[in-house]
Amino acid sequence: MNVIDTRISEASYRELAAGTLKQATGDLRPFHGATTGVEQELYHGAYSWVMSDDYGWPFSFLNVCRRLNHEPNDLRDELLGDLSLGTFNQLIRRCCRVLRRLSRSLAKRMITDAEETAVTPTDLMQPLLKR
């Protein structure tokens, strides 16, 4: 297998992982509280997949999270925590999550910038020592 095949394979794997997650999301939200047998099966199948701690299958929830760089517990909370909320409350909750992630990202960036531009006491003493 050459490098191009590896990249195509990786891209395909990520697309399939994203599609699997999207399908589970599509089965969880509309079928929460379902009353018919087929809808209940779809919901329970998606719920079991999300709650599974299995790494054995390439497209298990944990492997999909790893491949898509998602924290499994955060994603579980996002997928399952919103189910009992109304539309407005789901939107508010999602906005809060986005703001938290943005805040964390900015904090990490600021720390990195501060570390890169930090001046040590030794740096301050260098001009004095050269005199």
C-alpha cells in the first residue's frame, strides 16, 4: 500500500466514522420516547452503541470518537443529555458548550503565546552583564 492509498483510506475511514455518528444522532433524537417497535429498536440500538465501552470493533463509539478527535464523555453528554430538553433549551445548551470550547481554546492559545514570549530573569540580566 502506498502513501496515496493510505491517505485515501484514512479519509474514507473518517468519512465513514462521521457518517456512523450522524446516523446514531439521527436515530437518538427523533426516536426518543418512541412508541412503535421499529422506532424503539432504532433508538435502543443507537443508545447501546453510544453507551458501549467497546474498542473491539473498528466503528465502535470509542473508536469513532478517537478517530474524529471527540471526547467520548462530552459527546455522550451532548447526544443523550439534550434528549429530554425542548428545542430552545437544546439550542441554549449547545451555545454554552461552544462558548466553553472556545474559552478553553483561547486559554490554551494565550498560555502558549505567553510561554513563547516569556522573559526570564536571566534574559533581563544579559544586557547588564555585557557592560
